[in-house]
Amino acid sequence: MRIAIVGAGVIGVTTAWELTLDGHQVDVFERRNAAAEESSFANAGVVAPGYVTPWAAPGMAGKVLRSLLSKHGAVKLRWPLTGSDVKWMARWRRACTLETYLRNRARMQRLAFYSRQRLHHIAAERELVYDTSQGYMVLLRGKAEARLVQAGLDVLRAAGTRFREIDADEARRIEPALNTATDLAGAIHLPDDEVSNCRQFVMLLKREAELLGAQFHFGCDIAPLDRARPRSLTLAGGSPAIDYDAIVVCAGLGSAALLRPVGLSIPVAPVYGHSISAAVGEAELAPVSAVMDERFKVAISRLGMRLRVAGGAELGGTPGEAHPEAVKTLFKVLHDWFPGAARMQTGVQVWKGARPMLPDGPPLLGASGVPGIWLNLGHGSSGWALSCGSARVLADLISGQDPGIDLEGLGVDRLRED
């Protein structure tokens, strides 16, 4: 089949790889001038399937309200806030029931565990070498965090995730550089989880896909699909239409505008996160792998000889404009746990990225209901953790093969449940 993919982030590139591997003729169109320039560019890089859960959860509305009132709160509303943002929040609030949460959590975690398996298979088979570190640890500053995390541990047990509850001394044996001046009540250690450089992986896999025949076209802003010719693509600035046997929409936030003319209303919203990246200054002062501060919801990741500190969730605000207070929180958490680990004098990269998130959590994966149009979008903050599995599933569906995992609730029909 001749297949077009719109979007060249981690979702689009993994999809291109799987479809090209299956023998399809694949063209990838990306509005930016390179792959992985948006949500995939400088994310935390954590691959922890047991921690892949919906943002819409029981009690989250109260947690969000408390966070809004806290100087270093993990969740913030920024102005301007659009009508679409308000509608999205209303749908999110309706999804915060226990029944909906449990259903969506199971959907996401099935896909996440499969995706990690697929990631390891691709990396081993293609001998891809990129920055990666084994292990993930959740740091608990005090008794409050130790108490609140218990519900999450039940989730990990149900998912079959291997973890240990450890005291502060054991945590510091695993991560010797942890600052002894910062209170630490204990930690959750997940030895099978990992942190990896998402963008490095994307660039390597893009090259592998090109070697098999995939064609990547950058600087191509694709026009919304045409109801009369839904399997044709044209540039937004005008160009002759190109017909395909199938089109896969992996365009993140741009997906909603692309699909609206063919009758699909996709409630995807940008939930922004921030990160700072800097060179490791003193290796013995840096983390071995990745830790996450449970109180501030900030991850500190070791990616080769660089550190990345990422976190926060913001709705509204100005795209591309990093918020000073959010960045201050990242610096605070880094200094609390690993003072002196990074070179802060020069070369510090500050990034703000939009995570294309659906109100209830899981992505949309599979047939759109419009013949020839397929969806792989809305992965939110879990795009890296879900990407390889999502791509393999979609390739199997297009080829008429059984993906081998339960896809209940991941299709477009889920939107009609709301």
C-alpha cells in the first residue's frame, strides 16, 4: 500500500518504521524542518509502564486546586485560557470517576508494557545506540508523600510491576549523590524501568526507516483533509493533491484541525511541560539513572553526560514561551537533590513543550471510521512510553493482522462514551 503519515515526532517515526518494515511505501510529512522538534524534543525520557496512568483520576480535581494555590505546584492554569481549554477541562472533570479511571488505566498500561517490549526488540534488532540508563526511583520527601503513594503502589501490584519500597539509606545506596541535606522519608525503586533519550532514538529510527525506503518530507504544513477526497493530501499553502491508499494522522495538536472537515471532532488539548537540560559537571554528584520527586512531580534524568529536569502540567498560556516560575521549580528540585551536578554557567537548554492530551487519558489508535484514514494520536505525557507499541499495533491493524493485545477502549468509538 501507498501510505502517508502526517507528523514526524516519536509517534510518526515509529509508525513509519513499522509500516515500512511491513513492506508498505511510506511518505512522512512534517511541518517542522526536522523530526522530533515538538513534544519529542526534550521530554523527561522516562519509560515506566507502571506509572503510565490517566491524568483524569478520582480526587484529581482537589489536587489540581491545591496545586494552583501552591508556589511550586505541579499543575497550573495560565492566561490566556481559551474556550476550547475550558471545554476540555469540563470533559476531563467528568472522566475523574473511579470506574472511568480504572478502565482507562488498564487500557494505557496494557499498551505501555507492550510498547516497552517492542522498544527493546527494535533497539536490539537494529543495534541502536542511544543514551539510556536502567532503573527509576520515586523520592518521598516526607510522611505525607509516603502515605499518599500507597494507592499508586496498589496500581503497580495489579499491573505486575516489579518494585521495592525502600528507606532513605537504601535509596542513597542506589543513588549515592542524593543530597543528604534534603529530607528523604524513603523511596519506591523500579529496577526494570528506564530513562532514554527519546529524540536520539527517533533520529536513529528515522534513518533505519529511510534505509528501508521511507521518504520524509519536512517543512510541509498539510492542509485539513478534504471530505470529498479524504485520502488525498495537499499543502496548506496550496499544491496539487496526492492520493494515497491510507493516511495515518500522527500530528499531535494539529490532528484536530486536519480531521475536522471529514467529520471527526477530536478533543485534544495542549498540556504544557517544561524541562531544563545541562551538561554533567561532576559525575559523582549526578544521578546514576532517573529519579522523580513525588511532591513536585519533577523527574531528574541522566542521559549520558547530560542531565534533564522535567515536569509540570500547564493548561493555557502562550505556546513556546517558558514560564519563569515553572523553570524556577525545576532548578529548585535539581538543587535540592543533586547540587553541583550540572554545569549551569553556559549551555543550559530551557524547553517548553505541548503534550497533545485527550481528556480521559488514553490515545486514539486505529481506524477513524472514515475509509482509509487511521489515527495514532493523543498520547499526552506518555508518548515516549507508548510509541513503539502504538506503532506496531497500527501497522498490524492496517495489514489486517491481529495485534496480539487487547485494544478495547483505544479506538475512536470511545469518544462517544462521553
